[in-house]
Amino acid sequence: MTRPARRYLLDPASTLVGDLLIGGTPLTALRLTEAGRDTVERIRFGEPVDHGPLLERLLATGIATPVPGNHPITPPRIAVITPAFGPPTHPPAPGTVVVDDGSTPPVVGATVRSERNLGPGAARNLGWRTVLDERPDTELIVFLDADVDTRSSRPTDWWEPLLAHFDDPAVGLVAPRVIAPTGGSSITDRAERAAPALDLGPIGGRVAPGARITYLPSAAIVVRASALVDIDGFDETLRTGEDVDLVWRLHRQGWVCVYEPGVTVEHTARPSVAAWLDQRVGYGRSAAALAARHGAAVAPWRTSPRGAAVMGALGLSLARPRPRVLLPALVIASTVTAAGLGLTRRIAGLPRDIAIRIVAHGLLRSTTAALSAIRRSWWPMLLPLLAASRTTRRLTAAAMLCARHPARLAADLAHGAGTALGTIEHRSARALLPVLSAGRLATRPVDARERSTTPD
């Protein structure tokens, strides 16, 4: 299938220096040919470009993201499925296949019903299998949860701008941005806006374990029917986390998953604080089951020896009766300088100031992620140490302060409680283990004309 030329967005965090393009996740340095630099410049100025090896690498690393809906498409055969447990919060659009997941009383007007509640994954599977049994020529399946409001996007056919992504035959799933309710004034509405559960932000791209965007919520997604058949749909044994598992299994099978924030839908907040916190506990509870299936992809903190050294220096400083900034400052300065100089030696033409800035930003992200992991995953384990360890108390306090909003702190603590419960249920601490990467530069050729080096 020939792919039409399309427009793409260049990640504003990427850096172009001479024939070097640096950016993406994992951080990648691409050595561009003259034609490659011309391609990058055309992307920067909003001109359409053809698909090729360089563009594929830009997309895979997140340096470039496609702009949807900029060329005519042939309307595919689509089915819309809404799983419901109880009356839908928002009236389904005409033609929606409503799956009653064992509600009492039954959902009025449901298309198909399960006699007992089996969970959202099983309800979605029942829906798409029913559709393909009746209409085997269906090409795309739209899953839309009953508590998602699409009126902020468009009243019907809100998914149309997403369809251009499916011009790429490798794309198996596309998801819009799921935002918190914009008009609600309840305490949970305000909490959801401050600490959204499903909003992945304004920058799109490909989704995969270890990428900048690692998962997609299934509250609103469009999936290629053949991709669902390929992996046999959702894992029905997962009550939560089934959407994360779906994306990761699609990726494992070679399908591309895309996050497209140019389309937005609203996810209704839970009706009470207790329900809102229980939702976050449920998300955390899924970590152990996901770790059993996907291993290190669930790791709460991924870092290099340099990042671990910075956290170690911070811990030693906080262990003193009066914390000193000198030790962590020296460790950070020496680490950043040495690693930056190392980058300039390995990547010819990389200016020293840019190399140092790259390393500094990476260490900052690593430290922020470690403090987040303390709040979101590790705090239940640290409770027995709080009374005896000054360092633990101060690190935990720093992690709490870095949440920056009471709602975010509450959401993270609830997630951590759920992670602890899941760990106990599955008798495995795998979901709590950090991942320490080698931190080396790997060189991988794109083709005979394009080379890339990637700091892991």
C-alpha cells in the first residue's frame, strides 16, 4: 500500500546542529545526509514529506509526529462499542453497540448483554466479536466508555480526524486525548483537572514500553479489527490495566499504536472523593498483574548509573543532621561534565554546551522520576523505616512536596496503596523494582546512508 505524503510535527525539544538531529525517547542522535536534512527542514516548515527509513526512525523515537486529517481518506467500515455497567452517563450516539456488563437492572436499549459482570475487557470483547460475527467486513472498532463525553470534540463521528493514521497499514490503534471535565465544579471535578487520570498531555506520538508515551487508556480508542483478531482482544482476567496490556501486546505483535492529542474527549470524574480514590487504588493494583505479563515495562523508575549516583548523593546529604548541598552539587557537576564531554567524544560535531545540557536534563528527569516513584509505588514499603531513618523521612517529605498539588499527592498515594495491595495479592514485588540501564551509547544503522547513535 502506497502511503501519501503527509505533514508532520517536529518535537520542539529536539535539536538540529549541522548534520546532527538530537531528540526523542530514548534520546537519539541521527547523522543526517543532505537529503535527510532537507526532509527535516521540510517537516519543520510544515511541508508534506514521503515515508522512508529516516521518517520511520523519526516516528519511532518520537522526534516527529504525524498531523492527522490533512488529506482525503476513504471512509472505512466502522462499529462503535460502549461497555456499560449501569445506565450510561452520556447517551450513546445512534448506531452504538451497547454492551450491558451484567447490570442490575439491565441497561435499557442495550444491544447485547452479559448475564453477570465480567469487567470492561470482557464486555469490549463481547462487543467486537458480536460485531464481526454480524458484519465481518468491519475494518475499525471504536471503543467509547459510557462515562466519556465527546461533545467537546464534535457531537458525532468524533473519531474522523484520527482515521488518517490508519493509512499506515502497520497502525493498529489510535487514541485521542482524554481530558478532565472542563465545566464541573465539584471537588472531584477540580481534583481531576489538577491530577487527571487519563490525560497524557498535548504532545502526541507512537506508544510503546520505554517510549515517551508508554500506554493508552481505553476510555476512547480506535482499533483496527484485524489487530484485535491478531491478539484475541483484551485480557479478560484483568479488571484494571487491561488497556495497558492491550497496547503492549499489540506492540509485541508488531502493530503501531499512536496517541493523537489533536482530538479531545472528556472523561467524567467519579461522583465522590471515595470513588475517586478507589479508582486510583485500582490503577495501582493492576501493576503486579502487568509486571507478571510484561516484566520490566512496569518498572516505577528507569535510570542509569549516573542517575542512581545523583540520588545516592542526595540521600547521603539528607542523612546529615544538617543537610548540605555541597556533596550533591559536586556529584551532579562532575557527573554532568564528565558525561557531557563523553558525548562530545562519541558524537563528532556535538557542541559541548548542548551535550552538557542534554545530560543535565536527563539527570533532572531521572531525579524527578525517582521522587515520583517514592510517592506512587514505594511509600508503603518505606513506612517501617520512617521512625528509624532520618534519610527516609526527608526523602519521603521531598517526594511529597514535589507533587505540588494536594490532589496529585492524594492520587499518587492511592496509587501506591493499590500497588502494595496488588503486590501482596500476587506475592511478587516485581512491579516495585527499578531498572538500571547500562547508560552506554549504541550505534544502529538505519540504512546505508543514515546512521544513528542512541544514548540508552
